[in-house]
Amino acid sequence: KRYSDVLYSVMLGGRPAFLYVLLEHQSTVDSRMPFRLLKYMVRIWDDWVVANPEAVALPVIVPVVVHHSPTGWTAPVGFEDMFDLSDELRRSLGDHIPRLRFVLDDVSRLGDEALRSRAMTAFGRVVLVSLRDSRNGDELLRRLAAWADLIREVARSPGGRDALAAFARYIH
């Protein structure tokens, strides 16, 4: 099975929290992404309430979208921006309209040096450059040659070959 959405359970300020990561790799921008994320979040909270019936408070969920498209992200990152309201009416309604902003990592606009310098695993960096360049298979192979050192590093790491193979199937 293939899953691109990942839910991490973490401790944040000494309390349980969730980090929801949606790896978005569509060829078009999803203008309803804030709404999609809100629906996913509500499902996660519903499951959490069933598993924790005595809990009074909900754990926080931080939605993160890693995106790559030829144009880069051009749609709203805030749920409040999806309402058909003038700026004046939006300000007047203030706290009475739901607000949700997701963290957007738009790798489509990043160069190799920016991706190489990220504080993350070699596999993570190879994944991001592959996502960024995966629109054209020949171009991806040409560009990955510049990343051969990191690919070899991943391949030598425990489970690295399996991770690269799984990711290659995912990209394909």
C-alpha cells in the first residue's frame, strides 16, 4: 500500500500533540487544501476522542503541506481565506469565522543549494529534490546525478536501499 499522509505523535510543551504531514504532489494547486486539512483534522480528533473518552482537551494538530508543482503554490494557506467575504467584512467578523493556517513548504521554488542545506536526513533531501523534479523522468534522472553523493549515503544507511526502492515506486 502507498500512503503519503503521515501523522506523527510528538510531545509539545510537555503535552501530546500531533504533526500531520500531507505530502502534496499534484500537478495542479488544490485551492481547497485548507478545507481538506480541516476535514482530516476533525477525523483525527474524532478517533482520538473515542480512544481517550476521559480527556477534556484535544491534542493540537499542526498541519504541514510539502508541495511541488510547476507553478509553485498559488492558493490560500488559510481556511479563513476560503470564505467569499470582502476584507472589510472579514475583519468585522474577526474571531467569529474559523481560522486555520497550514505550514506550506513549497519546494518547487527552491534551488539545489537550499535543499542541500536543510537540517534533515540525506533521504529527506533526496525525497524533496525528487518531488521537485519528478514532472519529467529524463530531467529527474539528469538532475539526480548532482545528488549522487546523497543517494549513495542513503543506500549505505540501514534500510536505505529499501527506502530508495519504495520511494522510486512512489514517484513512478
